[in-house]
Amino acid sequence: MSNATRDGVAVAQSLQLSGERLAELLSVISEANEFSTAASFFVAQFADIANASRGCVLTIDPQQQQIETVACVGFDDGELPAMVIPLADVRHPLVAATLCLRPVSCSGRERAGAGIPFDRWVAIPFPQPQFKGAVDFIPDDSIESLQLKSCAVHMADPRERRRRAGHAPCGVVILEAHAREELILQLFHAASLAGPVLSRMFAVEEYRRSAERLDQQRDLLSALINSLPDPIIITSSTTDIVVQNKRAEHLLSMKEMDSEGRRRAVEINNLLFTSHLAKTAMGAPAEAGSRELNMVDPDEGADLLFEVLTHQLEPDTGIDPGSIVSVLRDVTDLRRAAGELERQVQRARVAEKDVTRERDRLDLILENVADPILVTDDRSNIILMNRQAESLFSLETSDEKTPHGTRRERAKSIRANDTKFTTFISDFTIHPESARREEMSLTVPDSGIELPVEVVSGKIFNARGEPMAIVSVLHDLTEQAENERLYRELKTFSSQLEDRIRAATSDLAAQNARLQWQSQELEKANRLKSEFLASMSHELRTPINALIGYTALIVDRIYGDVNDRQTEALHRIQASAQHLLILINDILDLAKIEAGRMPLHLEEVELRQLLLEVTSQMEPLFKKKGLAFSWEVKRDRLPMRTDRTKVKQIMLNLLSNAVKFTHRGGVSVSADSEKEFVCISVIDTGIGVAEEHLAAIWEDFRQVDQSSTREFGGTGLGLSITKKLVEALGGHVDLRSTLGEGSTFTITLPCESEVPLYDDASLTITGESVVFVGTGEGPVRPIDEA
């Protein structure tokens, strides 16, 4: 042995990991504050032992299925290598060393693996304790077939191979050095002991970060619950309050500095709430219920009415079994408004009965007057006449044959009478006089005899002094004396009749004004209902999102292991919650549209790209049902300035509807432009819609089959929301359908959408967003046009 060889062996032996130095290495690693610090010390010690100038530590990322750099020594800050190697590349030397748990070295000048910054290097793998979901080792019989280029795989001692039992691959240390076989195996022995310590430190850091995230989510959830205007209370099986938000504390909790009156109000609220919970526990079913609860405002002493929504919490929520969550919705103002509206409706019905009774009395009087009486409007059209006048001016009172002759002759007499009377009324209308008397000769249609009459007409004026009707009485002058007497009586009656008609007309005008005001109040109540529904849909969506999130955490075993039956139940909860969230989102969209709070975000949109995104999203549904699908844009470019999200929602609604009602055949989409509009058609070979149902399918919560055993599910909101969104963008939607053959939905949208004008709305614009809010003050325009 030469002197140089002896010196090299002495140096190697002095740097070998003895029992004391190995214990010191493991102690320092286990006492490190952070994983990165421990990994840096780990690779630094190995580099010192192997006399390497540089080195790196790579660990497995099980989620990304790759190994990546976590610590390095010997590099400047600007040249730290970022090695990321997929685990699927098992022929890569570092991946092979990690998954085989065997050291690998390379002494050639060519880099054997892509991304390795060294020409000569040694890779020392290290394991971690076995856990569910860990990456598996490569079988020993598959190692030889990898054929690693310019690399040597070092076979460990059989006792070291037994370390694979109960362990899984964790990572690899790569050193820029050329080491002897004995030193490599010693480093591998030390790495096998240090690997579980490093992996546990990494797991502890992950758990700490998860705990911090959970604390942030808990704080956010608390802030959300406390910001709600409705009291939310969780009570135990013994009716003790476990959790409550600030609004509930205001009603049910007292402080030392509170006045005596507030203390009494809080005690009364607690008694009422406890009594309500007891009644619910005794009489209500296990599932959620809704009841009303009266309470007192502790500050003002006013009576409050709440609608209590209760739901029993699941036993696996970590709270006492039998705990109940109660949401108290303040319906005081709503109940007061409903009572006032009901009283107004009752008054309107009474007024309508009075008007109807007065009208019937007037009809009875007119029918029992012996002379013909006619009422004409300001255009000389006869609007009312009694039975005697009908015998002179109406064809409907005659038979096919009369004693005088044929129906044609009778019609000729009636037309002559109508011409004379209309000429008289027209002349009277254009003159300022309020009454006129004139004699004329009419013909009795049934007998053909000339009938001399005296027409007495008077105008009826409205409150502004404008003529609104003319009452005419025809006196028979055959017996002059008798007619003189009848004239005096009828003149008196005519004056009374004018007064009654004027009074009845005035009452009708007042009733119309009241009905118009009531209609406005009903519209206001409906708008308030829509705004309330939009707000409450947000409040309902928050706990549902929390339910979905926590269910996912439980499924992912964040809170511990669950068995298969529990996993199946959790998946059903997730599916039901997702279905409920979709329903609430539809109701929220509908409520926003009805309340005028649906924003428009106008931007430049390329229709071909948008349709590509929609069809890619819907393609799995077509494949699942075995339906053919095709789409075509007949022009290379179809640019639009519109709301991208709304157009995408419209297309998803129509395509989802087509998939739902199509069992065989296929669905196709075509788009083209016509002048300043874009036409998009969705064609299916589904069940189709009967002609009598074409209008009904656009109604809210409406499907063609409304029975409880209907074949197709859904809320009936999709097409209603689609129609409203298309109209909001300035377009329209058409439907052509044949029952049993299929349907074609065609939407027409402007290439340049504009901000629409709304009645009874106010406008808010932020950037490219436009929001309309109802005010009841008439039509509005965008702010820049005001």
C-alpha cells in the first residue's frame, strides 16, 4: 500500500460516522426548530464526511408525485438548484435511488440524469415510517431492468435491506463527491436512521400549518356569524346555550352595568326561548322545523316577532349529542306590513261591492224607464241604453222575420235611426252647451211606422269640468199632452240621474285612484320580498358552504379515520349540499333579477373561445349519456362586447336542459351573426314540448310535467333565468319544438350590449359593472347620462 493510499484511508476513517457522532447528528436534527434547518444540517454533515464541496436534499411530494429540492449546501444564493423530478421517471438515477432505497453513484463526466448539477456524485436515499397513502418501494427484481446510464447501484448489507419493512421512501441526499463503497454504505446506514426523524419533523410542521389555517378559518367563521343580523344560537340537550352570535347576546345575555329594565327584558327573553325549545323537543319531529317566537327588545322595550328555524346537529360535530342550532329571523316588520296589506285589500273589496251595488241599481232604473235612454261617450259611440232604446237602435233584439218585412228592411230602419241620432249627438258634442233639446223623426223597426220624438240630451262632466258622457232621452210626441206630462217627470228624473251618474263616476275615479295606489304598494311589497329573498339566499349559502367544506375535511380524514359506512353517508351529505347550493344559487339569481340587483360586467368576448370553454365543460355529460355532440361557428371571428359570465351561464343552462331531456340522438350548437346581432342555436333530439306548453316553460318554478311522479327533476328555474338574462343583455330567445322529435332554442344577442333602462330603479356603476336598484321614482338612465 502506497503512502497516498494510506493517507486517504486515514482521512476517510477519521470522518466516518462513529456511534457518538451518529448520535450527535440525530440529536441535532431532532432538536432543530424547523425542517429546513434540520435538512441543511443533515446534508452539511454528509458533505463534510464525504469531503464533498456541494450537496442537496430532495424529498417526495406525495400530492404532486415528484421529488423536489428542500435544502442545499455549497451553493451561492444566486445559483441554488431547483431540481423537480417526476416519480414516474423511474429511470432517473435520483428517482431510482429513492424508490429502491439503494445508494447510487456516478463517476462519469456526462450527467446521468437531467437536472443534476454535478458531474461526479453520490446519491444516498433515506426512508420514513410507513403511512396510508405513502409511495411504495420498487421491487428488488425490477431494479436490474432500469439500466441506469453511467451509474452504479450499491447493494446494502442484508440487515440494512430489512429496514424497508415498516418504512416508505422519503427522499435522497446527493453529494458532489467520489466515495468508496464502505463510506457510501456507512452514509446509507446513517441516512436510514435520520430519515424517520426528518420525516416526523416535516409532518409536525405540516400539522402546525394546518392548525394555523384552521384557526384562521374559525376566526373567519366567527366573524361571519357575528356579522349576521339574525340571532344564531346553539343549545345543548339540557337547553343550555353553548354558542351564540352578538345579536343573540344582545337579546339573551346581560352585563353587570345593565339597567334593571334591561335585565328583566333579558330574563323574559330567556324564559320565552327556553319554553320554545321545550315545546319543540316535546311536539316537533326530529327534522328541522319552523315556529314563531315573541321576544322583547332589551333596549327599547318593543315587541319583536321571530321565525325560529331549528335543526338538530349531527353527533359527529364534536358538540354534545342532542344539541340544536336555532336561527331567529326577525319578521316583525314583515308581519306588520302583511297585516296592513290585508286590511287594505279588505277595504278595497268593500268599496268594489259598493260600486257594484250602485251600478246594479242604476241598471235597474234604466231598464224600468218607459222612454228610450241612451248614454254616449265623447266620440258619439253608444255605451249604454235601455231595452226601449234597443228596440230602435239594436239589431240583436229582432228575429229573422218581423211583421213588417225581412231582417234587411229592419236593419235599414235601424241604420237610418242611428244616423240621425249620431248626427245630433256629434253636433251637440262640439258645442259648449251642456244640454240640448231637439225634435226628430225616427222609424219603428218592427212596424215601419214614423215615430216623432223629442231628444233631450245632457252632458256629464268630470271633476275638471270636461265632458265625459252624454245622456239622451227620447220622448214620444204622438200624444203631445201625454208627452208634456212625461217630459216634466223625465226632466226631474234626468237631473237626478245626472247627479247619480256624476256621483257614481266620482266614486269610480276615487276607487281607481285607490286601486292604483294599492297596486303600487303591492309592487313595492313584491320588490321588498325579492330583495329579502336575495339577502337571505346569501345567508343560507354561507352555512351550506361551511357544511360542504367540513364534510370534505372529514372525508379527507383531517379529523381522524372514518369507516366505509360513514364515508358513504358523508358523500351523500356532500351531494345533497351541492344540490341545495345549486338550488339556492338559482333562487339567488332569480331574486337578483326581480329585485333589479343583477350586475352586468361588459367586456370584449370572442364567441368561439367562449363556446369552446362551455362545450369542454359539458362534454363529460354527453359521453355519460352516450349522446352525439357537435358545434359550429360559421365565421372565423365573432367578437362581442357583453357580459361573459352571463352568456356562459345562458349556454350552460340550455345545454344542461338539452342533455336532461334527450335520451338518444344528439345535441348540436351553431352560431352565426346577422348584421349587429349574434344568433346561437341549441338543437336536440329529445322529447320536445307540446305547442300548448311553449309559453308555460318560461315561467318561474314551472315544468311541463308538474306531477309528483314526474320523470325529470329540477326546480323549473333554468329557462326562466335564461330568458331574463338574455333580455337583460338586450336580446331575446325563441323556441321551436315538436313533441317527440326535439327542440331548437335560439338566442339572439347584440354584438354591442348596452346598459338597459329600468323603471322605478336607481343605478350604480363601478368600472365595467352596472347594477340597478329599485327606488319607486320612475325610469332612470346611466349616471353619465343624468
